[in-house]
Amino acid sequence: MTSPLDMTEIVGSHDLLLVTLDTLRYDVAQELAAAGRIPNLARHLPGGTWERRHAPGSFTYASHQAMFAGFLPTPAAPGPHPRLFAARFAGSESTATGTFVYDTPDLVSGLAAVGYRTVCVGGVGFFNKQGPLGSVLPGMFQESHWEPEFGVASPTSFEAQVACAEKVVADLPADQPLFLFVNVAALHQPNWFHLPGATQEAGDTRESHAAALEYVDRHMGRLLAAASARRPCLAIVCSDHGTAYGEDGYTGHRIGHDVVWTVPYAHFFVDEAR
């Protein structure tokens, strides 16, 4: 069994970018890509489409704990599926030739152990560092950033996060590889303010969720350019879980509905470095 990418060659030679589009539904992401509504993302997607995968958790905290342990969303087809990253442990059925294997408890510290600068640009409340629970995930990184403008209530959250990421890259020594993680809050509720004409009283809808993705796409080019400004970059862009907007009577996530467990995923190379 061979990993789809030889991460043993990529780790060390490339900068790494992991973007979680928090709460993004697979069906909405795929519809917008097909309709040409997210051109900056779609031009990087293999074949112009997202890969359908299963989330490792039904809400942000659980899903990110799994992803930071190397368990990215799983292809939505019978496996086993080789992983890009894995902690070394006996009996792993998804560690393959080409998997980057580390001897630490999590991927973040595993990359730090081989010389990467690990940086988190947080978004939703589990990254806000305002209490013990909100400090667990960003605490895995050597450097972490969060401010209210990055959070779910800000209509300009993603562009503020991108500006932070650009400064991180500009301040980093040229010879140090970077693992940059960005948790994008814009898709998470509340997102009604991204849809022209929507009101707070009417609340969030599937349409405002889609409008939030269009907003993120307008600024995604800047993030990808920053992440690949120093050397070639492997970007992994995915959702951590979806969310329900009334399907079968359900609203929100941390539930076992298909719209929550089915997520979009893509990985691709970006080389803006000159």
C-alpha cells in the first residue's frame, strides 16, 4: 500500500498549509465549484471538483484533535486508505509507503521535531485562547494567533486571518520550513451577513452558507500566494464537518446526519516562489 503522495520527500522540501473551512458542507462546496462561483479555489481542485470524504468528527474540537493526530478526512469509499501523516504505532493499517511517520503524539509536534515552524491562525471559539478549552488546540503550535476579528461574529474574519498569515510568512527566516494552519470561521454560524439582503432575524440559511464560501474564495488567492512565497507548498484544504439547515428536522452539527459527516477535501501543490 502506497500513500497518494510521498510525504517522506515532501516534508522538509515544501512548506505545508492546512486550511479547515470550518463547518463547510460537501454539497454546497461542490455546487459552487460546478457553477463557477469559487474560481480561486476551483482552479486548484483536481479536475475542478472536491473529493467527497468522511469527517473524523462531528464538531470542531473532536475533528481537529483527530486531524492533528494525522487522521485527515477519510475517502468516502471502502478502504483501507493510506494516510499522508501518521504517528508510529504497531498495527496501523493506514500507514503506508510514503506516509510521513513521526515519533511524537501529534502531527504538529512531529513537524516541529524535523525543523518546521508551526503556526496556528485560529478562527472559531475552540482556538480563541480565552479559557482552558480554547487553548488546547492552539497550544499544540509553537506560535498561535487569535483576535475577535478572526472569529465567527466578524463579517471580515477571513481577510483579517489572511493578513495575519501574510505577516507570519514575512517575518519567518527564509531557510526555515513552515507548517501554517488556518481555521476559517466564516462558514460557521452566524453567516447570514454574507448574503446580500439577509437579516439577522431571518437567520442563517444554506444560501448564506454558500455566500460565506464565496466570500472566503475572494481572499483565498492571497493566502495561497503567501503560503507559497518562500518555497513550493503543499496545501490541504478541507472541512472539519458539515452542518444541517433543517434536513430531517436537524439544525447545526455534533449530530450523526450525513450532511455533517460528509465533507469536501482537496490537496494540491502551489508554487508562487520565484
